[in-house]
Amino acid sequence: MKTIAQSFAMALLLSTAAFADNIVITSTKSVSPMVTTNSYKVAVFPSSTNGSKLHVIVERQPGQSMTIFLKDARGNALGQQRVGKSQGTFRFQFDLAELQDGNYRVEVVSGNDVALYPVTLKTQPSVARTLIVN
């Protein structure tokens, strides 16, 4: 439990750095981005070094299968990660580089426990700077 909290805190600190791809991933959730259910704890956050990656960390005891979905605004599954009954704590990432700007969500399902994470993908306009030497 302590390691997920430390990883999450580090991710929050690192997420203040500039994204390399001018892509900003923001959570539209007003509560804490870490959710605790009856069977797991999960954190979802953007990468601080590659703006098109979305990290997912799950802390749990083995025992029940789990599926993590990346869905569009209409609920269509764009990606998924299945986790077997015997796997405990794990981490992985979704690559959002090929997705259009818009609203998405990460859905974590394990038995009756479901956690939803709304995510907004927005490309920031790049600012060009010109230097002229007279």
C-alpha cells in the first residue's frame, strides 16, 4: 500500500514538468485520482516524460480477474488490459498518441467493483519563437 502511495506522489510531482508532445492529459474528476474499492486500489495519471502515455497502477491481492478498459465518450472500448486471478500488484500504460482530442475514460472492473476515471485529451498549440540577430 505504501509503494502505490509513493509512486502516485512521485507521479504527481513529475507531472508538473512540461510534456514533450504538446499533448495534455487531464482528469475531469474533482476527487482524488486514487480510488480504493473493496478489492483493489488504483491510480491513473499522465506520464511526465511522454505526454501521450497514461499510466495505471493497481494494488491488490490475487484472487479475482480484472479488466482495465480505455473507452471513448460513447463507451466503445479502444484498448484493454486483462489481469489474471493470480497476479497481484501491477502497472502498465495506455498509449494515447493515435487518439484524437476529446473525452475518454479508464474503466477498472473487478467483480462488482468498478472505478471510472474521466480523461480529457487536448493538444496544446505550439508556440514558435523567432530570434533575429541585427
